[in-house]
Amino acid sequence: MGKLVSTLFVTLDGVHQAPGGPQEDTSGGFTHGGWSFPFGDDDFGRFVTEGFDRAGAFLLGRRTYEIFASYWPRMTDPADPIASRLNGLPKYVVSSTLTEPGWPGTTVVRGDLAEEVTALKEKTDGELQIHGSGALVRSLVDLGLLDTLHLLTFPVVLGTGRRVFTDGTAPTRFRHTGGRVTGTGVSLQTYDLAGRPEYGSF
């Protein structure tokens, strides 16, 4: 049975919208796309490559799927550690409206999310990975289905844009399992879900 693992890029103020480029996602009038670019270095590249090496399949929200599908199928170098896996491994996109995905190897996930994702975890060898897809990640956290969260926090504040954990997210406790900081100051932290929060007083 595979693990369900999410990798999220966020700013210090929790924004996850359009880290990769100015035109990646301009919805809501967002003008700060590409905010992660200045922080790319060898440390960051190694972390990303190590993550993709563990992938057995990918689970994506509709918006992230469309961003990926517009770019990665054109990257055909078999030695590319990211493109080779995204193009060669099974991809599942959660959508109630997508009918004919153009990216080979894609299956549309409909129906009960908990049942569908549980079944995908059971048949995946390695990690069932979610990249981006903030709304989907929130739903999976609420359902208690996410196993591991890689939270990559970049030293920048934007003040606007979609945030990952919005009001109404189910209260959830995480257990820190590892982390490091890149040479450009990106905090790479890994957490496993650990149930509901515990409370007390000092």
C-alpha cells in the first residue's frame, strides 16, 4: 500500500498560488506568480529530485493538473528525473467536469473522494504524490487520508493570493519527522499527520 504524500510550496504568509511563473495562475487578479524562482539552488533541486524518485503515481487537483499538462508532456528527455516520472507514471486528476484528459496516462477521479483515494493508495507501490493542489490537500487533511506533508516555506511575504489552510480547515496535529534549510533560506520541513490537536495550558 502506498503513502499519500503532499509537497506544497508556500510563502511566509501561507500563499501557495502560482509559485512557478508569472502566468501560471493569475486567477483573482494575482500578480505575484513566479515567487519561488529566485530561491532555486542545488539544495532545493536535490530535495525535489529525491522526492520524485519515490513516486509511484500522482494525484492532482484540476487546476494543478492543467498547469502541469500544459508543460510537462513537451519535456521528452528520458534523463529528466521529473519529466520522466510525470510522463511515465499513472496520473489521477480529481474533477467532476473533466471528461477527456489529453495527457497520456491520466485517469479522472470522480465519486466519493475518501473511497477513491483509499483505493488508489492501496494499489500504488511507492508514494501517491500530490504536488500543489491546495484545495485537494485541504480536503484530504480533513478526511484524515494524507500521510505526509512536505511543507516548503519560502522567505517572502506577498500579502495576497490563495492560502493553503483557510478558515474552516479541520483542526489537525502534525508530527515533525525531518527537515533542513537550503542555502537560499527555503525551509524544507516534513510532517506526518498525527490526529487531532491536543490542548492544555501553562
